[in-house]
Amino acid sequence: MKSERGITLVILVIYILMFSVVMGLLATLSNYIYSNLSYVNDNSIDVSEFNKFNMYFIEDTKTNNQAEIKEITNSEGKSILQITFGDGDIYSYSKEEKCIYKNKQKIAKNIQSFRAEQYKTENGNKKYITIDIKIGANEEANYTQSISYVLKYW
């Protein structure tokens, strides 16, 4: 009789087990990468939201020498932090909506917290507005910034 060489049942089972282990490892690695991918994308979006707000706010602080910061309640009972400049531009932050509006236009979203304070220098010729902002798509903030803007004083 001729000697027939082929794949035996034992080798076939070993191939299938090895293939299953390799596929399981690849699936686990792929799942890990795709589940953490959202954090990478959110961080860049959060920075761009701050940049949009910053662009508008710098323009208004450099052209106005008066600003008023107050917290109001709208007709729906929502608490709104409002910054009103001398030329009539109004920045509004709604904690429920997590958005910042300039007049009626939405300029930033996913704002977890927003705080504004105004103060003057000791001699009173410069006025500052300090903004503390936390931005994040999820409940936790991915981007935090505290910055002071100088109102026009010349």
C-alpha cells in the first residue's frame, strides 16, 4: 500500500483553535481601539468650540469699553449667564442647553460650565473680564481654560 500523507483530524483541530485564538485577539484589539477613538475626536472638537467663542469674544472686548455681567432667568425658568457689551452685543450661556449664544446665534456647544467675572485694576483705568470655561461632549470636561480679556481702555 501507498503511504498517504494528508491533514489528520488532530492537526485540523489545532489549526481551527489557533485561528480562533488569533481572530479573538484581533477582535479584542479592534474593539479597544474603536471604543477609545471617540476621546480623540472629542478633544479636537472641544478646542475648536473654544476657538469659535474666543474669536467672537476677543473682537467684542477690543472694541468695547463697557460690559455688564448678570445672571437672569428667562421665561421658561432657565438660568442664563449674560454678558452685555456697550455696543449691544449679548453673550448668553444656558446651563441646560450647554451652549453659548452671541445675540441669537449659537457660537459654541458642549459647554459643561461657564463663569464670567469683571474687575478693574487698582487705578481703575483697565477693566478685565475673566472667563472660566469647561468644554466636553460627555459629562466630563475634556478642555478647561481660564483667560482674562482686557476691555478697550484707550
